[in-house]
Amino acid sequence: MKRGFYPSLFLALALAYPLLLSTPFQQRLGALVLLYAIGASAWNVIGGYAGQVSVGHVMFFGCGAYASLACYVHFGWPPLLGLPLGILASIGIAALIGTPTLRLSGHYFSMATIAVAELLRLVVTNIELLGGAVGLSGPVMPRTWLDLSFTSALPYYYFFLAVLLFVLWVTWRMEQSRMGYYLRAIKDNERAARSLGVEAGRYKLYAFMLSAGLTSIAGSLYAIMFGFIDPESGLGMLTSVKMLIMAALGGAGLLFGPLVGAVILVPLEEISNTLLGGKGAGLTFMAYGAIIMVIARFYPSGILKLLQDRLRPSAGGRQSDVA
């Protein structure tokens, strides 16, 4: 009962949020929180569970975004139909680059993912088929419901909530499987895991491909909601940094850690930008840096782990109660 209480509470609050806070700004803010929670949860598979800190994950985000809008621009398809193509492209890229880069460890792997992501951004900038530096735009007016083009953020909110629940379910299934146990062993001590017979390279690659496919979904949803994508918004390094920071702040390697990070950071950015206009961007990034330094210094396991430790009764207290 205790194990299912908090997920049930989250679901109840998430369903009731648009009813309690019904202004257009609040509904859009809720949709953005869920959207970035999807991306951060996808990053958490490789960065949190496997301990492989990818800073170039935006390449998979961009695959989903560009696949959705390219299908509309070149074939006239609803952008939603491009989502499976983005997933396949992301998994293919992850398999291609994961084999050599996952042999690296620590910051060398992070640097390799940054290099690949930046190379992909430069390539896309010079491909006219993908809009070049100008980018691609989605349908101006909805043709069918499959275009998912709404004037209100409320439909996006509930759609993103359903997708987030799916991503969390996939992550939970992985966490409870043999693969999840292997990934945690690899994260703790890869050499020891290998000595016990764990095929670390293969399982890290599986996690990288799964994470890439889920991240691509977030990119497709971003393109569908905003109806526009260009190299900066779809492949800019800042998107990778946001996913990483949200997962680390909430608790990397915890199922709901990225969601907690998104609930904190997305409103912080949106409210500061609203109050200060374009001048708020720099302040937001300063706040990001300050929050991460505080967490890294005092509680690197993340806010969710801190709350769990505070709410969980201590072993000494239980023993005294028994006595």
C-alpha cells in the first residue's frame, strides 16, 4: 500500500491540475513540465541507471522533432505519423555510435556524445531537405485531429501526461528486470560486474538505444506542440543540459527523480522569463548553476532521495520502538 501511495497521489494531482489551475499560462506551464519530464526520464535510463552521462542526448531529441515535421513538409502526413520514424532513426544512431563511444568511461564518454551531437547539428544546418538553418514548420491550421494542432494547452497536457505514464512504466519494467539489476551493478562498479559475468558493453548499448528511442518521443511531441523546429531549438546543446540537470536535481537513477526536477526547474525558467522578458534567460541559467552546486555539494543523490531519507524512519528509531 505504501509503495503505491505516492504514484497514486501523483496521478490524482496531475489529473486535477488543469481543473485547479485553469489559466492559459498555468495549463501551458503544466504541459511543458510533463514534456521535459518525458525527456529527462528518457535520459535517466542511460545516465541515471547505467551511470553513462550523455551530454549529447539532444541528437535523439532532434531526430524525433525533425522526423515529425519532415513527414508533414515533404509528404503531407500528420506530424504524429513521423514519431515512429524518429524512434527508428534514434535507435539506429544510438546503435551506430554507441558501440565505439560506450567503450569510453567517465568524462570521455560525455565528450564523445557532445562531439557527435554538435557534428549532427552542423550537418543538419546545411541540409536543405531539413530546412537548413531556417528550419521546418508544421501545419498552420489543423486538417484532421491527427495534426494535434490545438489553440489551448489543455489537450497537450493530457496527451503528454499519458506519454509520461508510458515512459515511466517502461522505465519501471526495465528497473525491475534483469537488465535493470545489471545496469545498477555496472554503475556501481563496472569491473566487478564484468568479473561476475555481466556483459557490460551489451547492456549499456541496450540502455543507450532504449533511452534514445524514448528521447525521440519527447522531440516529436515538442515539434507537434510548437509547430516549428530549427537546428538551435532541436539540436542545441542547451536541451541536453536541461535533461541532465532535471534528472540530477530530482534524483538520477530514481523512477520519479526526473519528474521532480522538471517540476522545479521548468516553472523557475518560465516564470523568470515571463517576469523579466528576454532578460530573464541569463538569470535562469545562473539559478540553474546555483541549484546544481548546492545539490552537488550537500546532497548529490538528488532532492527525491533527500525527501525519502527524511520521511523514512531511522533504523535506530525502529529498534527503540521494538524495545
